Amino acid sequence: MAVRGEGCAEGAAEALAQRWIKAGLLRDGRGGTISGASARTLELRCRELGTVAYPHGVVVEAAVVLRGEGRDGAASATATGFAPDAAAAAASALESASSQVSGAMSVQTAGGLRLRLTTPWPAARVRRLERVIAESVIGAQAVKVAAVGGDGSVTLKIDGPLSAAELQERLAAVQVPGATLVALEVEAPDVVHARLQ
């Protein structure tokens, strides 16, 4: 995959690509519309728009574009950041734009339950958790990555005849090799928060 940065901090594009690969967004298409095999270019563009008088600060616009080929198309977003200096404003704008792109790449959730992991974990451990839940939670018929946040946190979509309260209760018995899964709270009728530690 070609990585290009224009006007952004040196290494920002490479760091974002590595974060997405580590999070599993660029592996095999399961976590999004652009797979690692089809992703061809990642472009970051930053442009300082100037300063504002009150409160004194700098405004920077950032664009993130991930292009694939064929039916995989592209995902892109533009965001504006404001901070006391240009570097911090650019970092803020890039974070916002990259979150929008990773959200666009993510599988759209429709129905089913969502399990939000509150801390980021490597993609290999997330895939292991997917398998463990599918194999050991009664009522979980299918488990897949539904979204990856800009900070690397993951949301899993769980299909099956389960309520959020039932999922929360059954997660207590899930054994994840090399980690402990802690079910935290039911946020909504279809969302459970959990933490791997």
C-alpha cells in the first residue's frame, strides 16, 4: 500500500496506516469495505487555514483518503482542528478525519447486539475473542467486527436471540486465552460494554 502525506507531520500517514493494520481494519475485509489486499493508497493532507484572534489559536484542515480498487472504492473524510499551535491543531483534525474514515470502513450494524470493548487490543486477540464468543456463548450465532474507533477500540456485532442482559451475564463465563474478559455495563437495549485485561 502506498502511503502519502502532504503538509502533515512527518510520519503521520505511516503511523495511521500501522494503527489501522494493528486494529485489523486493513486485513481481510471482515472489518470494513476496504481490505488489506485491495487497499492501494492512503493519503493524508493537512492545510493550515490561519489563526483566530479570540481565543488565540490556529485552525488546520486535514483530509484522510483510503483508496482501494474495483468495488472496494474509497473512504474519505475532511475535518478541521483548532489548537494553540499548528501541530496540535493538525493532530486534532487528523484524529477526527481518521475516525470518520474508519467508521465508513466499518460494517454497518443492523439488528443484533453490540459488544463495545472499551480499550484497544491487537487484531489477533480480537479475532480470538470473536471465535470464543461464537463457540461458547449460548445464543450467539455469529460474531464479527462492526466498528473500529479512531483510538483502536472495537465494537463486535453479535447475532442471535440474546438480550443485552443475557449477553452480559453469559460473558462472565467466557474464557479468553491470554486475557480476562470483564463485562461492565449494559448501555442500551442492544449495547454491552466490556474490557479485556
